[in-house]
Amino acid sequence: MESITVSIGRIQSTSGGIVQDNTREVQFQGEELATRTEFGAGREGGIADTRGVTETLYKAADGKMVAHIEDWSHWEGEPTIYSLHAVTEADLGPNGRFEALGAEAGFGRPLTLDEALVTPEEED
């Protein structure tokens, strides 16, 4: 296990270049299991490297799994927000909150037919 330090909170810069940093550090013993980045949408609907979310999965020394989320933007005036979430194996599995991160960490599996079917509510 290694000492891990992550930030929580937000950083935002003004049009004049002033940076307001309202982050705090969190330290714990653990190991990094996986990380992934999903880029945001650009003006024409394709992916762009100016906004996105980076998720990192950690297993703490006490066995607890946590996801560090960096919701980032390179646009002036838009904040970068850091958060830390307790994660269960269900969150990392099919249709879980962190399914893609779970797949990256080896928790994934093929979906069953029932999991893959679109429900009538999703069609609207």
C-alpha cells in the first residue's frame, strides 16, 4: 500500500486570470486500481479535449473502494470540481454508476439480455 493524496473541492479562474482554489487534500493508504477519462462534447457534437471527467478507482488499506472524480474544464470561468465517493462492486458492475471505471478495473462482464434491453421509459 502506498500513501495517496487527492483533492476535493473546486478551482475556478476568472477572466482576469485570478484563480480561486477552494480545494482540500485527502490522504489515505491504498492502491490505485484503474483510471479513465471521458471527454466532453464539442460545439458540433463530437468529443473535445476542453472538458471532461477523469475517474480514478482506489482500494483503501481497510478494503473500502473509493472513486476520485475530477470534473474538469479548460474554459475560462468554468470550475474544475474534485469529489470522492464510496463505491460498491454493484456501482462498478453492469448499469452501475461507475460501470466504465469498473470495466477498466476488471469488474466488468458482458451484459445479460435483460440488462441490455431498452425500457419504454428510456425510449421517450
